[in-house]
Amino acid sequence: MLKIEALTAGYSSVPVLHDFSLEVAPGEVAAIIGPNGCGKSTLLRCVTGLLKPQAGSITLEGQNIWQMEPRQRAQCVALLPQSFEGGHDLPVETMVMLGRTPYLPPYGAPTRQDQGIVDNALKAVNAETMRTRRVGELSGGERQRVMLARALAQQPRVLLLDEPTSHLDIRYQHEILSLAWQLAQAEQLAVVLVLHQINLAAAVADKLVLLAEGGFIRATGSVEQVITEENLEMVYGVPLRVVPHPRTGRPQAQSLWDFKAEVGPGQPRDPMPPLL
Amino acid sequence: MAVTSDKQTQRFGVSLRWLLLLGLFVVVVLLAATLGAPVPLSDLWASDTDRVAVARQIFLQLRPPRLLAGMLVGASLATSGAALQAVFRNPLAEPYLLGISAGGALGATAALAWHLPSFGVFESSSLLAFAGSLAAAFLVYRLGQGRVLHGFGSFDRATLLLIGVALSAFLSALMSLLVTLSPDAGLAQKIMFWLLGGLTLARMSNNGILALALGVGMATMLASARDLNATQVGDEEAASLGVSIGTLHRRLLLVSALMSSAAVATAGLIGFVGLLAPHLVRLLFGNDARALGPAAAIGGATLLVGCDALARSVAPPLELPVGIITALLGVPLFLFLAKRA
């Protein structure tokens, strides 16, 4: 069980995330949504151990992750980062083997067991045929699958995905999210997703947190509790209506923004009258 | 299975490359040990005892320390360069980056200008060059510390590089001041010799220190291979994989400074070996840190021993400073590599 309690974090004395709490059980998928700059990525950086929280605690099975050694933490928490800084020249297999970093001895020679774990991770994301290709040559969707395989090779208990669907077309968006959900079930991972697309979050998550500008929680709980017209309009400042999905019945948000109307840039106008 | 046979081919290729590098090293060392002497090697087995004595002195007493110094200096500079290129994730990083050249030059100049006595088996210029290099590196590191906002580790790469450049200019100015104010007219020439670098002053005592520095440096490099490989994907991702970036960087900066300072103390400022050798062996072994350290060391040793042999034999009996050869050969090679990448 991943337990985040009253977390406050930021880069200077002014926090960008305030009093954030969330519990994610093994096998559960939690999604964090909210506008740009509301502290979503900051939250993931705290859980990964990259940014020290200013207040509050993050525990995994009762153990404070900030009291763990970096290697021990990397054996429990894996992050699928939002963007790539380097490693474009690496073959896919080498990139996935980097997921074994927290387990390898200092010289870094992998054992047969490590190789087996990497093979299984590649199989789990259906990327076995990519092994020898270079990461820089992959399409956006393929690369996300490889990065997911690397995270799996860490054999974590918590999997964090930072906007895994950005830069992907709709098919790969669905593919990566269903992979994340299936892995949460199969490996009993506690998954935390940061997403921009409200409807994808509503479709895949077991629980949702809606953050408002300034890093305050606007709503938290089940999908139905969070995805309401009132909550979304308040946070995003866009006229919306929420309807049940025709197949699953889960709430989905539709924009009522009038693109043809003459309004100032970024100025939402009053919601349109109901269509029917 | 296809995967296994792929792996076997790969492993075979890697073994072949090691064999190539080691073979080149052995050939160059053997050539350097035997060629270009005023008397032929066969004199060692001559019937004339005088000729045997001369040949023995050249091949068994004069050459071995110098050959060994060439290997150790080349290996130390190359390993230091490989470590710094990995830390700064910058292909232009080289051993003299942290003010080590200017600090060493100032130290040697001070020792020569003030005619400081030697200390035991060590020349005062070597000792002061060593101390000056280490002090400069330490100063650059301290000045560059604590400038990290969003990043990891304890310094900002660009800031540290800038401070290295600035401090080098400052120390060079101090050195010029010492030379200008010195009543010793021959000082400028002695310094010149030192600045161009050379192995003529190689001593077994210095070689001992060099071997120690190289041993510590190589062990550290090998023990950091896992973490260095992870940092290829960026500091933040490496940190999320459990790498302690700050510790890794401090450790590698320290041993790089140690290795290049020991090299500078023995042979002066030999340029380009530390920059070039890691790039050359990357052509063979790629970026894998597990291979890069040892391969760079062997490559650097081969390069410097080869250049030193050329320096001795290009225009006998005149001996060119080896730094001239390394730059004359190194720069075109480097330009070729830079264009290729």
C-alpha cells in the first residue's frame, strides 16, 4: 500500500503542491488530473525520491520512502518519465537492462537471472522483436512500451507514469494505458498516472485526484465523485458537460466551448444553453 | 536459438576488438623499446663487451623507466579524460579541464624560479606541479559547488566548466608573472620545455606514484561502471534508477584530478592524449563504461608510447617534445572524429 499523507512540496519556499494525500493499494490505478503547473509532476518526483518534500510523508507498506537508500527505493518505485534526456543511441535491450541498475553490483555485470527478467519485461510489453533496435529509432508508442519494460525490469511495487500518453496518437494512448492497467492487475502494482486527458483518466482509473491551480486538491475519490461538471469547470475554466459513456457508463466530459464565438484568447464565455 | 547465436556473434566481435587493441599496444611498445636507438638491439648479444655495456645501458636502464612512464602517463590521462567526459556528458571534456594544467604549470614554475631543493627521490618541480594541479582542481570544485537549482549532484556542469576556464587564465597569468619577474634568464626556456611536455625526465619514483594513482583511478572507474551507464539517460532518470549522482560525480572528479595531476607532475603538459584516446576507443567499444575505462587506458598508453617513439626518432639526435607530436597527430585525428560524429 502506497500512502501519501499531507504532502507539501516545491522548489523554493513557495510550495507548488499543498497538503496532498492519496492511498493506492496493490493492483489499483490512481490518476492525477489537473491543469498545467498544478504540481502533478512534482508529486511524482517526490514519490520517486528526486525531490525532498517540505512536509508530509510518503510510505510504502509503512516504510518511509525518504528513509530508504536510493537503490532500495529504486527497487520499490519505478518511474516512466515524461521526456527523454539521453540514451537515444542505446539498443532497446540495453535500455531495459538499465532497469536492473538498482540490483546490479557496482561493476554492473548482469547475471542470467537479470537477463531473464529483462526478457520477461520485453515480453510483457510485447517488444521482444525490438531488442536490437536503437531507442532513438522507435516511434513514440514503441518507445513508451520500451520505457515501461525498463520500469518493469526494476520489479517495483509502485509504478509511476508521468503523462505517458503525451505525443501519442489515440491508438497508442489506449495501448499504453491498458498495458498499465493490465500490469497493475497481473503484478499487483500500485499505479499512479499523471494525465492530461480527463476522459482517458476516467476510463482507466480506479480512483482520481483532481488538482486545481496552485497545487490544491479540488476533488478526490471515485471517478464519479471527481468527474462532475462543477469540479471540472471550476478547475479548468472551460464550459463542460459530463455524460455517461455509452458502453461503460463511466462519466465523460464534453467541452461546450464555442470555437467560433468572438472571445478573447483563453477567455471562456458563458456555457452555451443546453443542446436539447 | 537466434537470440543466443546473435549474442555469441556479438561477444566474438567484442573479443576480437580487445585482441586488436591489446595487439596494437604490444606491437607499439615492442617497437618503441627496440627502435630508434643510436646502437642496434643486436649489440646486446655482441662479443665486444664495451658494445654490450652501451647497449645494456640504453635498452635495460634508460629505456624501461621512460617506456613505463609513457604507458602510465598515457593511461592516466586517457582514463581521466574518459571519466570526465562521462561526468560532464560532454565530448570535449579533458583531463586539464579543472585548472589542472595551469595549476601544475604554476607549481612547476614556482619550484624552478625559486630553485627549491628536491625532496628525497622527488624533484621539487614534480612535487609542486602535483600539489598545484590538485589544489587548482579542488579550488575549481569548491567555487563551483552549490549552484544546483533543479538538477542533481552538488554542482552545475556549465558553472564548473566556466570556473575551470577562468581559474586557468588566472593561474596562467600568475605563472607568466613569475617568469617575467625572475632574474633567471634560462627560466623561460625550462618552463617552455615543461609546458610542451615530455618523458625525458621519467623516473622510477614518479612512476610508482603514477601507478598508484592509475590503480586507484581505474578501480574507481570500474566500480562506477553500473552508475555511469545509467547516467547516459540523464541525471534525473539515473537518480530514479537508484544512482546517487552527487557521490558518483565527486568520486570521479577526485580520481580524475589525482590521475591527471600525477601525469602532469611526471611529464608536464602533454596535450590531446586525454581527449583523443577515449574517443578512439569509443569507436571500438561504444559507450559502455565497463569497457571504456580499461580500453581508454590501453589506448592512451599506446598513443603516448607511440608518439614518444616518434618524438625520439623523427629528427635524431634532436629530440622533439612529445607534446608537439601528440598535438600534430592528435588534432587532425580529432577533427576527423568530430566531423564523422
